[in-house]
Amino acid sequence: MPINRQRYADNWSTIALSVKEAALWRCRHCGKQCLRPGEKPSNLTRSEWTMATLSVHHANFIPEDNRPENLIPLCTPCHIVIHGGRNGNISPGQLSLFRYIYENGVLKILPNPDLLPLT
């Protein structure tokens, strides 16, 4: 996601880390357990590792607004879906990393199998 670092607080890393820790490293939208800093299991592909990364989303899309109620911990796929919507800033290339399917009324976001390494 394109980020204008000048719009973020100087202590953004500390703010984001505290939001992730408070969420116990789980995505608030889908409940996925995400990886903690330095945790990179060797059995995961780059795509799988990326999907298990937790980020912090500004609910109102304003990076300067760091009120706790505006900060939402989201895994990469959920964050991409939100930014890919009407207010989105995600490129088609980033969206192509995943495939999106609805199953029993639930959106599932999976790695794009065409981009996974052949085994």
C-alpha cells in the first residue's frame, strides 16, 4: 500500500505495536492469528507469510488520527480488501496476489495459486 510517511506520527511504530499487542496479534475482522515480530516460520511461502502479517488500519482513512477507536488490527488480506474498496489505494498488482471467493455468505481471501511456487 502506498504510504506517505509524513502523514504518520513519529512514534507510529510504537502506536501500531501497542494496537497489535492489545489484539493478541489477531485480525479483528477475520480472527486470523498473525505472526509476531521476528517470527517467520521456514515452512511458509512468502505469500503465506505476507498473509499472516498484522497491520493497523485507520478506520477513517486519516493517518494522522491515532485515537484508539480509529485503529483496527487487520491481517494483510483484510486490510487489502478494505483499501481495495471505494476509498481504496491498492494497485491491481497487489489485489492479484490473492483470490477472493464467497462461501456460505462469507468472503474468503486465499493466496493466488497461480503465484505460488511449484512443488
